[in-house]
Amino acid sequence: MIGGPSGTYTIHWSRDVPSLPARIVLDQGYRPPGHDLPPARVPGTADTGVTDPAVPAEIERLVGEFAVRHHPQG
């Protein structure tokens, strides 16, 4: 995100930077230092794939707070 002199923000993403090749490495065995594996799911339960509605609501609230604090037109 780049803030402009007029108070606008631009989000830029590019895969065209030759020095930083875009790649995703999936290594199930990798863990950042100090981060254990998440707890195993209780046998007989399934991942429903449903997001708790409080999560996107909190994200929306935080983005709104950021806009009010850092954008002159809020």
C-alpha cells in the first residue's frame, strides 16, 4: 500500500519483478520457530469451511478505523 500526497492509497502487486520470483512452496513439515502444529481435530468432526461471522466483521471494523485515522476524507 502506497500513500499519495493527495491522501489516496494505492495497493500494488506484481509478479513481474525478476529479482523476486513469485512462487509458493508448500512444505507440510515446515514450522516457523516457536510455532507448533495446530491441535488435531477431534475424531469424528469435520471442517465445515464456515467462517465465524465475527471475523469479517472485525476486519471491516479495523479497516474502517484505519481509514478514519489515516485518510483525510475518512
